[in-house]
Amino acid sequence: MAKSPPKSPSPQPKLHYSFLKILAGSDLSRRRLPLMSAVSPNPGPVVWLTACGHGDEVSGMVIVQEVFRAIRRRLLCGSVYAFPLMNPMGFEMGTRNISISREDLNRSFPGSPVGSLGERIAERIFGTILETRPTIVLDLHNDWIESIPYVLLDRDPGDKHRTGYEKAVWASRASGFCVIVDAEELNKTLSFNLLLHGVASLTLELGKPRAVSEVHVSQGVEAVWNILAGLGMIEPRPQLFRYDLPETYGGGRLLRYSDKPYGSKTGIVRFLAKPGDEVRRGQPLAKIVNAFGRHQETVTALDDALVLGHSDSSAAFPGMPIMAFGIKAS
């Protein structure tokens, strides 16, 4: 019996690295944003990864690099695009904002071609993303220095945008992280404006800023693979990534964000609970002492909650946040 001819390997996706021009420097040099793409010959979903919109939030860049390092051999269909460094000026100066204009890029969307510098850069990014008709956009950020990774989901933009929001909720749960619904009404972020255009989008808060955390990079990469596998763009692994959480707060539950209680005294914070802890209402979270070490106040939990992170500073002032929490919806 004649043997069947060996199957031809599936065509690999095409990788392309280029730049998006944003402005000219005083020496007539061009400032550009790196732009990456991996396009499979097989049609499918379109996913965007965006990173370093805040210049001191750097782990997202490395997550993009690691995804693209493996994407050629893993992508079965569809396309993955990325802006790994949306705020190069802030990154070079180690600052959150655009160093030239001191604007927060992630408070400048959807942008304007005749607006401020931040709005002009935002408009170029936003338009480039929308041109590809994306299925979903994953915006990669970092949080406090001492924090666990989680997904930050924008508030529901309403029935008009229901399909995109429901897909964002699905992707948030598929990531393997706990899912926090943002309590603030931030109308000029990248993710919220994408939702207003019918595009599913979510923010991944991946631990400490300023320096690359290899642990959080690894976790972020796994979360991206989870979502791509759920979209059918890659073969799923036998065991999907799941961040280790207390049972009460895992399983894709939508948690409410809170940064209360605030302290009411000035002094030095001594933290009594750490990121990832499950705390009970009335449990001591931190104590505040004065310069002599004398006790000023004990801050206690207002609700049963999951500790997401705590302040980057141990200097306490009245009305200042000390910790952030995920709270089960009532």
C-alpha cells in the first residue's frame, strides 16, 4: 500500500517591524513609535497589544517582545499587532507622563490632529488601531511597586456598546487574573474610548513599575496566550494559566475597586497586610506611628476584600490612600 505524501507545514505568519512617525525634534530628527505585526495567511481575529503609554510602566514592552518571539510558530490564524512603546519620551526620562508636555497620554484619547502634543500622539495611535478593525485590544500597564497582577475593566459604557463590552468581560476572565471593575469615571483612556467605538478592550495591571519584573512578564505573557487560545488563534495548552488567588476572589468574578479606607493621621505607615491577602471587615491593615514610633492610628478594613497592592510610600497624611482592594459585588 502506497504511503500518503507528508503534509505540507502550515504557512507561517509574516512578521513586520516598522515605525509610526509622530513628530520632528528640534534637530530635525524624527520621533517614532515602534510598530509590530504578525499576520497569518489564515483569516481570523485581530488582536492589539499596547504598552508603555505611561513611560515608567515598562514590563508591558517586554511582554510584547516575548509574545512576538514565539508568535511565528504558534499563530494559527488572524493577526497580532503591537505598539510596544507608546511613550518613548516618558520612558527615556523615567516619567509617567510625556516628558515634553507633561501630559498623561492615557488621559488624551481618542486624541485630535489639532490638539495638544498628547492628543496628537493619541490620535495617531487610535486611528492606526481602528484602521485594522480590531477584535480586542489589551493595554499593558503596571501598578504600585507592591501589588499583584489583575485585569482592570472599564465601567459598562451602556447598551449601545454591549457587544464589545461583553467580549471584554470574557477576555478579562480568560486572562487568569482577578478582574476589577474600575470605580473611576475616566473618559479619556485608550481602553474606554475603544469601548465607545465598539471595540473590546481591557487593561492589564502587571505589578511593579520602573524596572522589568520577570515574574510579572511571565504571568503577562501567559495571560495573553490564554486570550489568544480562547479566540482560537493558537493551540491551547493542556493547563491554562491561572494566577493563584483565594477561592472567594478567583474564578472570573467581577470585583469592585476601592482604595478606602484612608488614613486620618500624619506619620509613618507600617503595613500589616500584603498584596494578595484576603482580609476581613474590621481587620487591621496598617498602623501609623509618629517620628518617635508612638502609635497614632490603626487603619482597619471596611469590607471583606482582596488586597491588590499598597502605597509606594510609607509617608502617611490625612485622606491619602494606603491600600487598594478588590471587593465582591453585593
